[in-house]
Amino acid sequence: MPLTYKEAKLLEKEGKKHDKESKLLETYKALLMTDTSQMHEDMITEHMLALKGTREMIFPTVLLDSRRYVFQIFIVRYTYQFSGFSDY
């Protein structure tokens, strides 16, 4: 049975949403994998802000207490691990 106009538009909208989510995930992965060891301090700050903004668009935050979020702690540790910091 052929799709109605409304069904076709809904499928098109879902496809565009899927494409946007895929691009955000690819961007997020690229940001996570970026080597920041040779970056200037200002560039690292910009990189972390981009990473945070992208993450907030993709993943919901889970409140741990009034000051911290579980997922943010995980990402910071993961990011520092790959950027050469050993404090975590």
C-alpha cells in the first residue's frame, strides 16, 4: 500500500533527525579523539567547550548532586586520559 503524504513527510522528518544525530555523534567522536597535548591553553579551553556543548546536545545529563553530573565526570576523566593528563 502506498504511503500517504503525511506518512511520507513523517518519514522524511525522521530521516533528517537521524542524519543530524549521526553528524553530532561523528563530531563528538572526533572531538574526543583529538590530541590536545600540543595545543595552546586557549585552544584546549575552546576544545573542551566544544566537547561539552556537543555532548549536551546528544546526551541527557544525570544529576548527581547540586554541583556535578555523573556523565560529565566520566567524560572529563576520559578526555584527560587521552590528552596526556594523568591526574585522573
